[in-house]
Amino acid sequence: DQYITNLTTAAAMSSPICAIDRTILNDHTIGKVDNLGLAVFAKLCGVNRGAFVLDPPDGKTYSCLSFPEVFSTNVGRGWNDTIPDSATFTESFAAGNITASQAVEVVDQYVNAVYKTSAEGASSNPYGCDVGGLATLQNCTSSTGTPRSLRKDKDIIRAVTLSGAFVPSFATGGETLTMNEVKEFYTDTDFKEMVKLGVNTIQIPVPCDAFHTSSKDLAVTVTQLLNGAAKAGLSAIIVLVKPDVTSDRTASEVVDDHIKAAASYARSAPAVIALQLPFSTPSLLSSVRSVATKLPVLVPINKGELSMISFPPDKHVFAALDTDATSTVADIASSDSEGDRMKMFYHESITCIDRSPIEWLSCYQDMPVYVTSGFDLAIDDCISQNGDSFKDYGQCDRFDETTDSDWWKRHRQSLAGRQLFTYSKGLGWSFSAWKLYGDDGSGDITPAKLKCLRDVAAAGLLPPMEDTNELGTFCLNGPTNDFTMGDETFAPTPAPVDCGNGWWNETI
């Protein structure tokens, strides 16, 4: 019997659990949470149809309306002083009748119990441990021994993308640069400024055939950029961009040759720490492995593909997640000033949620996550408003209102901090761009500059990026709910003049 008990205990200990992240929510910070009911219970009370049980079971089923007595006794409260439900808990803590230490422990027990109750489903649910960024998956093991860092110093990746250098982008106005223009665009001075800001890696998107024999000039220029970056202390990630037009032959024979050439180049380039594939296709990994058996490989995915990714076991394969949130009508549409602010509130609100899928992929799929794209301060698609495919919902008509607004500055800082914290829970991240081609860094923030790290930092919108625990305070609470118009940056609409005797003049 004791042997069976030990096996059961060992199995329980080895299974992943969802627990409060004590570096974020602890005795010192729980008092700073504006509303524990909204932060924790509103999020979880509806999970599993509102029911949870204990492990091992005690013959009862519980909910937010009925807490088990052990939640209280486990934190030192007597049987006659138990906390009956979540509403009583939040009221008692607010009144000072529950200590900070007891509150943290009760919340942790609740989160753990809800997760265990849905454990079978949790293994296939990337958002199973979502408590707005306050919870983390623990007891995760790796069957392949996959490292949790791509850098030799074991630091997280803090990268910026050299947008437009070799693949046309918004940073170059959609234009293709010559190799001489590329060298003028990104200089040694830029690399030094990146390091001073806290960046430790550059991400370089290149055409899939960049290192094939027909692209010699491009490969030489890539090497020159890598040498300049390495001199400043930066490592690099090469991102292979899929061709605009693909055929059966392109997808098989030609791409296979291109992947092999890129893998050979990356393997021999001292500054390169990983190669990102253009497609999430296992056959492309085989192409890499035929020439570079231990080269770290990044597999591109988006949030809709989290539970569908499938690759053979390989300790040097990682996920490259696109967190873009400006691709749907819900993400970008707004046609008045209050709607613009509500949209910013929405983007702030959903950011900390992404911690859960980032940790889930690492824990259950053994694929640590690197955020390769989607990290910037844009909340619309206004950089494309002059393009043929742009759809006008009114989202770009009032950008000037945001440039000198204290409200917009506070909330952009909030969005930046939430993203920095959340995306640092994996291997790291890359900001969308460094700068715009031909821009000297002066002038007001524009829609395009919100995607450029240099300009965002210069505008005072970026918190210090090294202390990820301090950044966690951004996720302690939801964004400030102050998007109703009428503050120092947007005057309220004047009321109509009272002319007496019940008459109002709306024209005065």
C-alpha cells in the first residue's frame, strides 16, 4: 500500500500544475491588486461549469459559492473561522480580516484546484492556466532535454527586427533596397544604440533563397551586417521568408535547396544563434538536419495553430510565435475618439493572457516559444492605409489626437510593459522594427513609428526591459478603465446653455 501511495504521490508531483507566480503576486503585491474578484475569480468561476474538486477527493464538489474548509485551515485559520466563498474572501481581505500571506495562499489553492479539475482538458488547452498573467505552469519536464534559452549566456532574447533590409516592408515604404542602401540603412551606430537600450539580438528577415548561389551579393551584405552587429555584442536570428508565389516545384525541390544553403550558412556564422523556417513543415526540418544536426531551428506558428503543431522530437526545435493583433476587424475597427480608446483598452486587456499559451507550448509540447513578430505598439493597420487592400473603418482618422495626449502616453506605456513581461516568459521576443528608412528619428510619433523600437523608446513609451519581475506589476491589474471622454487631453463636450423656463439653446 505504501508503495502504491508513493507512486501516486510521485505521479502527482510530476504532473504539471497551475500555480500563482509568487514573483508577481505575493505578500508585498497582493494589496496593490485593485480587485481580486475581477483579477482571479471572475476569470475562473465559470471554468468547468463553475465546479471544482479536491485531489484526493473528499466526497464533495465546490465552486466560487462554496469553498472547501481546508482552504482556510491550510493557512492557519480555525474551523470556526473559515472562508465560505469567493465573495466573502474578497470582502474580508479588503477589510483587513485576512492577512496578505493568507490571501496569497488561498488564491493559490483555488487556482491549483480549478486547474487540476480540468487537468485532462488542460493538456490540450493552451489557455488552461490563464489567470491574466498571474499564474504559471510548474512541474514541467522535457522529454528531449530542450534548452530554455537560445543564448550562450542563458539570457532571454531581446531582439529587434531589421525590417526592410532584405525584404520590402513598411519600414521602407514597401520598396526594395539596393545592397548599398542596406548598408546605409543599418550602421554600426545603430547596433551600438540597440545595445545601449538593452537589445542583445537582431532578427534579419531574408528571402528564402538568400544564401543560394544565385544570391551572392545579398549573402555578402548579410555577413557584413552580422559582423557589425557581433562587434557591438549582438547575436542574430536569420528568418527565412517564404516566396510570394509558390508552385509544387518551389515547395519541394527548390525550397529544399534553399533551406540547405541557409542552414549551412547559419551553422558557420558565429553570430547566428537560430534559423527560422519559412513554413511550419516537418520536411523543411529534415532539410536543415541533413547539413546542420544541432542548429537551433525556429518553427513559425500563430495563435490559431498552437494545439495543431506537430514535429518529431528534436531538442533543437523551438516555436516562433506571431502574436499579431491587428489583422481582424475586431482588432482594428473604431470610428470615434472614445472607440479609439476602448480599442486600446482591449489590446492592453488581452496581452497578459498570452503568457498561458507561451508556457503551455513549452510545458506540454516541449517547444519553448520565441515571439518572432507582433510586438509593437500599433493597434490598427494604419501603416497600410494607402494600399489597395486597405479597408477603411474610420480607424485612422484621429491619430493626431494621440500624439500629445497624456492619456495615450500612459496607455501605450501600459501596452509596452504588458508585452515585455508576457513575451519574456518564453525564449524572448523581437520588436517589429528598429527605424524607418530615411528617417532621422525626429518628429512626432506616427502609425509607422509605433512599430519602431528606436522611436518608441525615444518617445518615453518603453519601460526598462531587463527586470522582467518588475515588469510583472503591469499584469497585476487590468488596464485603467478611463476611456470615457473628458479629461485633460480631450475636453468634454459643453452642455447646452440653460436659457431658463425649461428652454435650452444647443447652438450656443
